[in-house]
Amino acid sequence: MLVLSGAKSLLARHILPVLRDDYKVVAFDDDKGAIDDADFIREILEESNPSIFVNCSEFSLMDDCEFYREKAYAINGFAPGVLADICAERDILLIHFSTPAVFSGDKDYSYSESDTPQPYTVFGDSKLLGEKKIEQSGCRHLIIRVPDVYGGKDSFVHAFLRDMKNGKSIEVIQNHRKNPTYADDVAHVLQMLLDKNVEGLVHMANPGDCTIYEFYKKAHDLYEKTGMKHVDFNVQEIPFDEFITPVDYPINSLLEPARLKHEFSFTPDTWDRALERFMTQHAEELSA
């Protein structure tokens, strides 16, 4: 038996169909119970008696985290800690998803599991607190750091294509380096890690080095290549010091899936190949 929180999140929507092949799943979201409600968590674990808890709940909007700090630390930091304590009591494996925002972004290349976190944002700091609380609890755990994920039904790729179709102009930070990752790939890596009884910290990303401008350009070109229709590409790069935002975004958000490569001899698809698969598999909904 497996319990999953944050069931309506994009990542959970991809994880659930994969895990249901191997587990009976009880899934919930905020409309049924909050991740920071310890009494609710204890009740659902008592009723379901799972061996695994997958936490997909988070307060993830970077800008909002700066303005609603108490909420950010409650959901991203302290709630995972309480959850971990409960899992430790019941010998439940806790799967928790984190972020490259735990790093400063000052490094010249991708961050691996051995790099030391140094967050600059409330989002990153609150997520790092969650990681530390889980580790301190002594519960069996698997923390998976993932970059920005996209997938079916709705994602930032869908939003980008909608804006392009509507003739809107998009501004992105110049040289903002990321490796956005297909949520379906994360789901299948999670399945593999569970099959291998892996614990600890793992980075999962579609590797490679691209700027957000290059990623959007690739998505635009694939959209036209798959025969949907022509749309103008209207994305402008803005120098970091001229980009108006309440958050000092890490300029480098690249993750290196080093443990997957070296310990498990598994290398995920590169970001461009994964994006091409996504565009092909979801062509009908992207063209709507």
C-alpha cells in the first residue's frame, strides 16, 4: 500500500498511473486534507497502513514564497519534518521531492548530489529545511531533487505555446540555465528506484545544458515540425540586472543525475530528446 499527497500536481498526475501498476494507492490533495495537518496524516496512515508515502505537496511559486514566508516554511519545511517523524514511528519509506533552488546558482556547471546547498530564495531555503528535517528524523527516506517539470494536460510548456498562439511577447532572463524535465521520466525513474530499494538523495533531470530561451525555441520549432501550425516566436532575453522580479532567481538551475549514472548505470534522455517525446506524445492536446 502506498499513500500519495499532492495528487492534483502535475508530477503526481504522471506518477500515479505508473505506481498503480505495482501498488494499491491512496491519493489525496488539499481539498481532502493538508500535508501540514498532523492529525489528518496520522488518521490516513492508520486507515491505510502503507509501506510507502510519496509527498508531492509543496508551495512552489517562487515569487509567492517571498511574500508568504510563513506558509512556505510551514508546507515546504516543517510539514515534511512532522511527516518524517510519523513515518519513522511506523517504519514507512518517505519519498520526498525537492528542487535545484537549494543551490546558489553560482556554479559554472551542473549541481550533483555531492554539492553543498546554499539557497538564495525563500522557496529554496524552505525546501532545504524540509530535506534537513527528513534526514534528522531518522526515517527511511528517498529525497529526489528535480528541476522544473512539464507534462500532460497543463504545464509551463502549454502556457508558453498558448502565449505564442495569442501573439504575446515573453521575457526571460538572459543566460538563465536550466534542464526542464519531463514528468513522465521522473515517474519511471521513481519506479526504478523503488524496485531497487534505493534510499538517500538522488538527482533526476533530463541532462544537458540549455538556457530557458533555447528550451522555448526548441519547443516552438518542434511544435511547427510536428505539423500543428505556424506561430511567431516572440521571446526576448533580458539581462539579469534588468529583469524585474521580487526574487533573485539562481542563474544556474542545472542538475546532474550523477548517482543515477554512476551507481545505477542509468542515464536519462537529454532535455531535447525528452522534449521531443513529450511534443509527439501530447501533440493533440498541444494543438487544441
